[in-house]
Amino acid sequence: MAKNSPEKRENLTLKRIEKKLTRPMLAKKVGVSAEHIKSLEYGRVNPSFKLLVKICDALESKADELF
């Protein structure tokens, strides 16, 4: 999987905010650190498939909308 595009990173952040979740809240829901969520939002890392599914479930979104 290629690194996130700036547009997609923004979508991930906006969706998290729309769901009224802080980074720590989302991190707790999906079982990672808040720092990892930040790294995903900044495009420094890509999620594993398992984490991708958890994030999509938590944000009620599809993968192609977020990443």
C-alpha cells in the first residue's frame, strides 16, 4: 500500500473529528497508541489490514474514503 495522499490523510482526521473522537479515544477503540493514530494521519505509516478494518468500523467509513 502506498503512503497516504494529503487528501486522504485529511479525510481520516476530518472523519475522526466528525465522530467527536480525539486521537486517544480512537486509539483506545482500535487498540493502538494515540501516537500511532497521529502517524497515520500524517501519512508516516500505513495501517495493517487488521487495523484498517478496526479504524473503518470505528469511524463508520470505507477504507477508500480514509486511506
